[in-house]
Amino acid sequence: MTDLHLPLDRGAGRLAAQIAAGFRAAVRAGRLTAGTRLPSSRDLARDLDVSRGVVVAAYEQLTAEGFLVARRGDGTRIAPLARPDGRATGAPKQAPREVSPPSRETPAEPALPYDLWPGRPDLSAFPRERWIGAARAALRTLPHDALAYPDPGGVPELRAELAGYLGRVRAAHADADRVVIMNGVAHGLSALLQLLRADGHPALAVEDPTSVRQIPMMDASGLRIARVPVDRDGLDVAALARTGARAVLVTPAHQYPTGVVLSPARRGQLIAWARDVDGLILEDDYDAEFRYDREPVGCLQGVDPDRVVLFGSVSKSLAPALRLGWAVAPPSLAGRLREHRGATDLGAPVLEQYALAEYLRSGGYDRHLRTMRRRYRARRDALAEALDVHLPGATVRGVSAGIHLYVELPPGCDEDEVVTRAARQGVSVAGARPMWSLGRARHATPALVLGYAKLPEARLVKAARLLGQAVTNGSEG
């Protein structure tokens, strides 16, 4: 049996996470190569002197992330995509196919008593006192020279803290030199798309459906936008291969808006595609901290850090107003992003960066996320249960993570009419149709995308009742 060298710190707890981290490190270092057969969960549990359930949880996590594959009769093995040499067999190259981008305007966002508009965190929960404390602590020791024009890539303290945090929480392969601080994910994407266009990339593939807020920014890049269907397993990689694009923007941890988690098989296919076409995966990790049914699925960047750029921000976890985000990129691309910032805007505000670095270092950020995870789970449960009562013919998807639900309406409902009737009842909701490409929107099941982060449970229950009345009135009419 393979000697796995998996040291455990039993006093630190979270043994399954430690085992998973040990396997990731072994794969990245080349100690475990593609096809290596691993011991059964029972055998490994006996060798490590832990319960079998601990090993099963670690194996399931790594399988979901694409590091392992399990087949009946063949046991559990290191996945082909995890080869340290970066080579993998991908889908055959196929002729490019033109896909027209949508020409939809961003829908209005009405201010109504019951705000279920997606993408909005609970801003009342912003940790004002703790943030002030972090800023004060950072300022006490901040040298005068730090108040000069900053490093365009971000202050070193924040980049180092983020690298550690992302490695620990998102299983990213990160160090400070790979991290570039941006003014949110949109800023990072915009900068990277300009670099891709300069490199001669003809197109950017994006998921279908996708966020309508990003479409104008992507159109402005000058790249052709190729929409790629999403199904119950996530992005259709075979369809991606037909677009001719060599860059793709994905939300694998919790697809926006459907809530689908990219399946282990598709994760492997996507990495293989990137290696086969010398492509780049842009991973938008927009709300991955909020996973409710299990440990968050590790990011794609941790599987192949030279083919994936990981984007994240504090917009959902703290507040969009901070305009603090990051890109974790291959070293050469990270250097170019720093140069781009130096040539265009001289970098991000310094004091906020030091405050976030202190908030991360002190453990305040982790404590805040634990609090918000409990709060959002309670609100998700309240809304999902209320929809089951007041909108029984609907199908609720995307419940495992994030701060929104994807609700397929009962048969016979007109999506636009439901949105209008809901607004008359005082409930603001987003219809899903504008998020689909024009061709697929005609065949998509009418649906709503409902955010639940802003409202307490009682108001969510009332909003669901009003929404049910809007649907019922529409069907009776």
C-alpha cells in the first residue's frame, strides 16, 4: 500500500479537513500521481487511528473537488486531472461556433417593503465596531511610509493574510506573489479581459444563464461572448469546446443563478479542456463561504493553479462598499495584473487593506462568517419552507449554498406577470429569463431568483405568502 505521509494534529480538530489537505499537498508535490490507488476508507482509518467516517468525509470532499475518482470495483484513485506535469487528455478540438451574446438591459431593482432581490447581503450585520477596532489596531503600528502610493498589487500584509486564508478555507494554491488586490471581482475581471484581448484571445465563454450585471462589462472588453449551456451537472464542457474560446468564466462552487455545483466529472473535463486548448479558467468564487450542507467544495484553482484565476471579494461576506477583492493568478499573469494597476489607477486604497489584513489576522473575519452562516441558513430554511406552503407547485433549487434561491414556477405561470404582480404586493423579485441567452430563454422554465439575506425569518415568511398570492391571482386570471 502507498505510504501516504499524512501527519495529523489531533489537538487541532477537523481531522477530515487535515486529511484532505494532506492529500492535496501530496498531489501538488508530485508524491501522489494520477492513477495511484488509495487505501479503502476502512484501511486508512485503521492506519491513521481515526473513525471511518472521518476518512469517508475526506474522500468525498476530494472527489467533489476533482482530486479523486471512485469507481465500483476499482476503488479510489488520484484523478487524471491532478497530474503535476499539467498534462491531461481533454475533449477533441472542434470547429468554432458563433454564439450571439444577449442584448438585454439590466432589469429595474424596485425598492419595495419585501426585498427579495438577489445578490444583496445583510448590510445591517456589517461588524462596525470590530471593523473600527481592526482599523485602529492597524493604524497604531502602521509606518508613515505605508501612507505613500501603494504597491499596485496590494499591500504585502493583506496579500499574505489572504493567501493563508484562501489556502485554509478554499483549498487554494496561493502565496502572496500570486495574489493581486482589486476593487472587487468586476474590476479584476475587467482588467484580466483587457489582458486576454491584448494576447489575441478572440472570445470569452460564459455560463448560460449568467448574471446580467456582468454582461455589459464583458461586452465592453471587445471579446466575442460565447454562451455555454449549464445543466444539472454545471457547465457543459463539450459545448464549451465547440465555441472556439480559450477562456471561460465559471461559478463552479454555486452557479449563478441556478445554484448548481459543478460535478466532479465536469470539474475534471473542464481542467482537461483548459490544458488541451492552452486555455484559462476564470473562477468567480462569489459566495462560496456560505455552504450549509457540508464543507465548502474546494476551488478549481487549487486543482490546477497554472490554468485557473480565482476571483473573490468581501462584497457578499462584509459589504460591497468596501470595494475590496482579489485575483489569485499564475505568477506571470499576476505580475501583468500588477503592472496594469500601476498603469491605470495606482492601486487600491491603503487603509482599508490594512484593516482587512488585521481583521483576517485576528480571527475576526472567521468569527463573522460563522455568525452569518448560521443567520443565512436560518433565513434560507424559513423561505424554502414558506415557499413549500404558499407556492407548492414550485421547484426550489440552489438551496445548498449562497444567499439566493432559484425557484422554478408552477406550470402555466407567466414569469413577467408574476414579477409584476409580486411588485404590486410589495415584493421585489428578479425574473430569471433575462439571465438566459435569447435562444435558451424561449425554452427555459419560468423562474424567479430570490435573495433571502436581507430579511429576518418572519418577513421572509410573509413575503412568501404574498408571492404565493401573486402566482395564484395570475393563474386564476
